[in-house]
Amino acid sequence: MHHSKILLLLYSLVIITSFSELSNPIFNKSFVANADLGTTWRNNPSLLHNELPDDYFSMRLIFPHPYGTTKISVGPHVDSVRIFACGFFCAGLAATCDAYIFSYLLLTPSEKVIWSANHNRTVSENATVQLTELGDLVLYDADGTLIWFTNTTNKSVVGTNLTESGNLVLLDHTNMEVWRSFDRPTDTLVTGQMLQLGQKLMARASETNWGEGKFYLSVLADGMYAFAGVDTPLAYYQSPTGGNITTNTSAYIALKNGSLEVFTSFRRIGAPDYQIRLPPDAYGIQFVRLDWDRHLRLYQWGVGSGDWMSSDVLDIADPCSYPLACVEYGICSDGQCSCPDVALRQSGLFELIDSRELNSGCFLTDSLSCGSLHKARFLALPNTTRFNVIHDWTTNEGNCKSSCLNDCSCKVAFFLHTNNSSCFCFLASDIFSMISVNAQTYSRNFTSYAFFKVQGHKPVLSKGKIATASVVDGINQGETEFLMEVQTVGSINHVHLVNLIGFSAEKSHRPLVYEYMPNGSLDKWIYAKHQAAPLDWETRLKIITDVARGLAYLHSDCRQTIAHLDIKPQNILLDDMFSAKVSDFGLAKLIDREQSTIMTRSRGTPGYLAPEWPAAGDLIDSRFMDLELHSDEVFRVMNLALWCLQVDTSRRPSMSMVVKVLEGTMGV
């Protein structure tokens, strides 16, 4: 009972002292804690540790608490406490912690680590921190492995302090700072701290992984940048700059109470180039941190709430503009997330990391392997980009995809076609969120495709042949027509005619096994409502030219002249490079080579009417902005279409003539 009264008295003293300190933001103490040369701290329960309830955090203190106790209370009359503590912080589960980082933090509920030495390499129970006799601050793991050190041997260090501003420093005998943590920030800036040119705030890998991730905030000569990626960093934020007077001073950013100020190398002396206004804090207890989700946030203690409040610092209005808005492989559209194959109404290629969370990101069900690049193919998503795409090099679409296919590190190829007919390719090895853009506004400037490299989930026959099946219902197609298709397709071979691998004539279900065509049939690309934009003009022209070449072969170059009689988008199949092949010869008719015109009974798909026939509206799709860039070709093809539709069939062109017109070697 006597012990409880003493403990209660200590609590009261802490609250009163804390409150009196906070009533005057300028503390009288020159430092919070200190230690002399030769001091060693071992990470075990003998160290002072917090006794906060509910496992708010687990921290074993290596510097004595400034008020002589490790108990901190935040009551209705004390809204915050400005106390930095240094020690071994549990980076795992507090109950069974087996991973610690040497760090310091603000000693409040809902712990906020300000700086850490070994976040990339945690230590275990019985690890030690030592301020050596030679003046080096060293961290060893329990087995004696050297983990981290300040490299200050023989630099006249006499002691270490953790200052009231949250700066861990090593001092010499003149009280000058030999080493300080402010010069080696991790992911956080506290009030009064600066981020100098060449320094970085590195976001941690995830909410539970304290190691460095792939995102960082840095200051360059012309401003503040937020980058994604390590090997090839890309900026997802750049601060505006207004100064244009070159000085000899270095660029930096500084966190002040109520503002984050950006000073560039081109500034007017004494004034920041750019200032981000922040909510001021009465006690200056605020800091900014680049969080694991890539947001730079301001944290300050909530008056009356008893917890930290946060707000975004960077002016990024569109949530899709963050690199991992939908995590890896996710497609972000108006803040909503989906997987690439869902956007194209295909399935089996990607799965959500967490099926309960649409914004958890996606993963390939069959991961890419450098040893099986020959099996890889592309999933094409139109009007898709990401937060930053470098115009790496000029090329055509085919070379762009081919380069990605042959590059093991390439995961996605971005192809951009600008309004001045320039084409650019960017190969991405880091997988971030993609952005689905509005076709009507975006494609006025340029058209963008994202080609996802995928493999797997394709039916495989013997000897590694890839196949797809077309099941023919016996009601809609008779046995004679079915066998006609088998005989016809099986006897011909052309690059623009589908290859028949096998078939089955059992009962009413008669599957035809074709070579696999990854992009499916043409109707999916020109009629589907879910498509953000139609195929670009170059791809469309390539497809119709391929179809014409295939038909020209059937009409004039094949050993047996063949009239297909059922050409429609559903029977035009597309490979991964959007090369077209004609399929479904069930209604084909063999004709004499001398015949140029044949008369047949009614043929074609019963009841089929092309969707464009009953549709009312413009001849040209309003979403298709790059038609203006190819107006000569467009008019040539439209005139060719009218030529083919003449009532007098004798005046229609042959398919070989159609090919020449499409290739541009013959006029209309």
C-alpha cells in the first residue's frame, strides 16, 4: 500500500513537471540524457522499460529518463509530453519480441520512432550498444556480430547526448558535435531538423517491415522530390520552385512549427522558394514522416484526443498518382482498384493478394521466369499508364514488346503514341500501380498502352504446343459442314490462317483445337463496353490487312480456291502481337479457280447482324482521337470499303487488289 502511494506521487510529479515544461516550449535543459566513454548497455529485462498498459509499445531504455521514472501518463489536463527516449525498440510482437532496433522515439502512447540505426538488420535479446573508450558508438548482436557503428574512433569523442530536440549526438571535450543523427535521418524529420542536399528520407518496406523500401524523399538543387524505385528512380512528386537567382548555397528543406520550407540552390537569399503551410502546434510537438504507403504525413499530438493526428503534406490530389495506390500490378481508376485481367474480362492470369481487399494488389498466378521467356506473352491494356513514364527511346510497338520479351527484368512495356506521330517505349522492371486514364481527354495528347508480360494458364498439348478449343454445337452446324472445316483448315497453311491442331467428332459436341491466340477474337476489342478506348489506328489497319492477306490466299494462292462465306469479327483471332488470323471454315465453299463469282444458297451465321448495322451515330468513334493523325490512310480505307460494297459485283475489287490498296501500293 505504501509502495502504491509512492508510485502515485511519482506519477503526479511527472504530470506536473511535464505540464510546466509544455507551458514553455523553450526547455531549460541543454540535453535530455548523456553517457560517458566505456559505457555498455545490454538488451535484456534489466534495462529500464516502459510500463504503459495495453502494450502500446515495448522500449528498453538505455539512457535514464530525465524525470527519474519510466512511467508516462497522458490525462485529461495534459494533452502531450515532449520526451525523447533512446534504447532497444521491439520491432516485432511485443509479447514475444525477437527483433529489436536501436532507436529513439517520442515516449508517448502509440509509439512514433524518430530515428533508428539498424532498421535493415534487427538484433536479438542480449545485443549490446557500447560507447567505446576510443569514442565509437557501436551496436553488436548477441553473438558478437558487428551490426552498426558511428565510425568516430579517435575523433576526440568524450560522451553522447540525446538532446531535447531529438538529436542523438557525440560530443568532444569542447562540447562540439562530432557526429549527430540529424545528419543521418531514416524516415522522419522533427521540428527544427533539416534535410540537406544528398540526404534522404527512406520509407520502410511495409507496415510490419522496418527495413528500407523502394521509396524516398530527397532534396535536389531545384527542389524537393519524392521518388519511387532504387535502381531507376522515378519522381512521383516535385515541389514547385519560384526563385531564379543562382547562389552558392546548398539546397535543403526544413521543418518548422507550422511549415515545411524548401530552399533550392537558385533561391533569393533568406527566403524559401516554396513553403508548405502546416497546422501549427502550441508546443512544437510535430514531425513529418514518409510512411510505408508513400504518403508524406505531418503528425502532431491531438489536443484532448490523447493520440497522434496525421495529415498529408504533399499536394497530390489524385489518389491514383501514388506509386502503390493499388499496390503491385493493380489498376487504379477513379480511386478504385482492379487486376489487369479483370479490366479485360479475362481470368486466371492474376489474383488479388487479399481476396477481401480490392486495393491489396495483384500477383501473377504463374510467375515469370528468365528460363522460360519463350513461353511469355503480353496482356495489352489500352489507355493505361502509371505515375511516371520516361520516354526512353523511339521505336514502334512491335520492337517495344520484343525488347521487353527478350529482357528478363522487364515486367511491363509502356508504349506511347503522341499527337505528333512520335512513338516511345519504356520498359519497367519495378511493378507499381497502373493508372487507367480517361480516353476522351487523355488521347488528345497521346495514346498509351501497357503490355503486361505474362505466362501460363494456356492449354498445352503434347510436344509443348499451345492450343485453344472452339466447341461446335451439332444443332447449329451439321456433320457435313463440320468435316468440311476439318478438311479445309487441315490442308492449308498460311501465316494469317489459323492452324488446326486437332478435333473430336463425338456426338453433338465437336471441339476444334486451334493454336492458342492470346488476345482472343476481334469482336472483344471493337464492341466490348468495358474497353476504355478502341484499338489505335495502326493496330486496326494491321488487323484488316492481315485478314485481307489471309482471304487473298484462300481466293487465289491456295491449292484449292476457297470462299470463306462467314467473315465476322468473332472469326478473326488475334495473337499477342495483334497479328490477325482467319478461323471457322465451317461454311466454306470450294470453287473452281476459273470462277470469279459464285452463287450459293443462304449462308453465314443464322440470325447474325453486325452490331454496327442497327447502331445510330457517327461513322467514326469519338473516342478514337488518333484518326486525325492518319487522315489520308483513313480516307483511303473508307473509299476501299465503298468500292467493296458496290451493287454491281463485277465492279468490286478482288482480295489481292484489296491487299495492295491496304499496303499503299495501289490507289482506289
